[in-house]
Amino acid sequence: MGGGMSLLRLMIIVFVLGGAVGLALSNPTMDDYLQFVERELGKAIDRMDRSAPSREQQFIRQVFQSQSKKILQEVVRPHTRRQNWGIASRYVTQAVSTKIVVIGVAGHFIPIEGVEEATIKIGRLAF
């Protein structure tokens, strides 16, 4: 019986370590975070221009697409601090008078604070 209990403990330890390694390997990078911010900006632009005529909507999207990388590199990246916890990361961006806090884990991002407000403000910088 003692051998069975040791095997169970060993299996649990292997499972937990395997899960931790999986989370560490899928811990989002700074580039992943910038892509997340870019997607959120795109969503905000889509929500902002629904009432505009379709030609105007198309113009707004084109301006955003042409300026988004520049905005991310000049406004978001230099003002973002990443705390890497191994299995997850915390991103804090202080930009456009807004504090943005996002947790990245297993390749996904969980907005904690300020994302909606900041995406609208950053989106306006494209114009």
C-alpha cells in the first residue's frame, strides 16, 4: 500500500510540474501584449464609427491601420512595464493619462483596469 501512495504523489507532482511548464511556455511576451492592445484598439475603432457613413468608416479604419504600429511603438511600448511571474505576466501601461493593467496567462489576456478608456484615447491619437 505504501508504494501506491508514493506513486500517486509522484503522479500529482509530475502533473503539477507539467502544468507549470505548459503555463511558462505559453506566458505571453511583450510583442503578444502589443498585438492584444492593437486588437483592442481595432475593436474600439469599430465601436466608435458605427454611426458614421460607410466611406467615413473606411477612412477611419485606413488611418488607424496605417498609424497603429507607430502608436504602439511610440506610446504603448515605452510606457509599459512587464512583471514576469514565470507562469503569467502582469503588464502595466501608463499612457494617455490612464493606467492600464492586464494579466497575461496561457496565451490570453485578462484586462484588469483602464483598457476600455485607454483604447479610446489611444485610438484618437491616430487622427
